[in-house]
Amino acid sequence: MSRRFLFLLLIALAIPSLGFGPPRLTDSDLAIKRLTPQQIALMRNDPVPELTAAAALLVNPTTGQVLYAQNEHARRAPASLTKLITALVAMDRADLERRIHISEGDLEIWTMIGLQQDEVQPLRELLPVLLLPSDNAAAMAIARNLGGNVGVFVGWMNEWVDKWGLQNTRFANPSGLDAEDNFTSAWDMALIALYAMQEPMLRDILSQPEMVSTNRRLVNTNEMLRRYPGAVGVKTGTERQAGQCLITLVERRQGQALSVLLGSTDRYADATVLMDYFYRNYAELTIDLSPSPINQYVDVNGDLRPMGLQEPVKLLVRSWQMGDVTMVRRIENPTANPTPDEPIGRLQVYLAGRTLVELPLYAH
């Protein structure tokens, strides 16, 4: 499945306009609204964020709109961001109750939480160990136990990458340690993070500042969960070649923002700059027509019928545009028995008297 990053806009207020035939609307049909001094003040163009990261991406996941991109397709070392794929592949390949045996070889690359040789834990308990303290031994143990050997598991990781069409990502190990054939891009990592956050169990783990698993207290390395209001994930990574890496997902009433940073020297400052840029300048709004007397049309038989959109539409607008939208319903096909996919008209959405978007209307 690929994601298309689209440019869309949206806001919601309603005024009724019912009619027959295909009327045309010109600029003179609706008065151009005056902007308030507050809106004018907010219309300023904020400077493009300056970051320490070698590669970065800021996107609104709801609409797919890219709001900032810097070397987003460049291949960079992923460090422990790799463990997102390790977790996804593990959940695809094994039951959560699968017992994972910790071997002496697993412990050779260091365990952050003190895993012990011959310790046995269910996969369910090791996934938080893998993701919160980012334990390398847990990654090796999961890969070895599920794949029979680490190489087979890494092959599965790369099959996952190929399946989803990520062209600038390849893995050489399940932990994210620097290696010649271990690379990703900010763009690919944004997609991987979104896939991971769609898995309820992984989302729950990645959103926790700390938790208890394997009878140990695990502290999440992602300080954005404690530093930035609304942060709900996702993962850190740090290695010599990779530098500081960080994926952050923030959810607020204004909407969602996802940032990816690779090769940063101050990842939390960079992430804060990107998130502040988003929430200072943008907001999500939903267009929907709820059942009401104004959301009806008169069909050819003279009967009132409810109408609306097939589903709510979310768009991204500049903050200064909030509350400055009107919507006009245009009825062009007032048939008495339209099919479910047959539009009966258009919903025209205007911003300050100018067309913002048109959406098909359907009988309900």
C-alpha cells in the first residue's frame, strides 16, 4: 500500500442554498469577506525552520500534506528506528505468546535492561523491551528465535520493505547498529512509523513514557512524550554514523503532525521547532453535513429528501483561515430515486468568497 501526499484544504459553516438546474457562480455571487486585523496578523509567512538534522520531514498524516522536507529521500543510517520494522515483522510472523529464549550470543551486543542468559519471555513482554529502552539484545533474541537465525529474520524485514514499495530502505540487522547495508530515508521512515502506529498494541507501547514488562520498569528513550504536549509516539535512534534520529507524532485538537529527523545533533530541539511551526500555522477542519432541515432538497416529485456527503472530508487550512468559510449547496439532479453513487448536486465551499473546494452531494 502506498500513500499519496496530497494538498487539501477544509473548514465548516453552513448556509442553505437550494435550487434546480446547473446554476453558475461568479465572484459577484458572494461578497468578498473582510479579513479581521487578527487574521491579517496571522497571515505572515513564518520563516522555514532551521534544523541541525541532515534529513527531515514534516507531514499532516490526516491529509498527507507535506509541510517541510529536507533531503527526505536521501539514504541515511536509521539507528534504532530499525526496531519499528523488527516489531512489525515479529507480529506478522509469530503469536504474541511465542516464548523467546535469550542466548549468550544475543547478549554480545549489550542489553539496556539487564536481560539474562537463558531467560525466557513471551514475545508480548519483549516488544516493550525492544521499543521503549530500545534493547539491542531483545532485537537479536526475537530475530534469532523467530527466524531460526538472524539472517532469515532480516530477510523478512527486507521483504516487508519491498512489499510496501520503500525504495530507499534496506536492513542489515534487527537492532539498527551501523552497517554498510543498513539505511533508510526520512520519507520511508514516515511511512513505517504510520504503519506501526496503526497497530493498536504497538501504538499503546510507543505512547508510554514508561511501563512495566518482564517484571522490569522500562523507561522510554523518547523524551518528546514528556516534553511536548500532545506527543503520542514514536521512536528514537542513536548511532555514530546515524547521529541522533527521532520520529515524533503529535495529536492535538488542531490536528496531527508527524516529523522525522535523521542525522540530527539536537533532535528534541529540531522536533520542537517543526511541531511549533505546524501548530502555529495550520489546523485541520472537517466538512460534514449533519441531518437538519437545511440539508434537504426537493426532488422532482416535490418531496423533501435528506442529502449529505458520502463521508466527512478532512482538509488542512492555515490557522488564519479558521472560521472564514461558507458552504453553498447546489442541486443539479433532483431525481426522486438516485443510486447510492449518483450525485444529486455539489457542495461548494468558499473561503472569503472564493472557491476552496467542491464536493459531490448525495441523497441519504
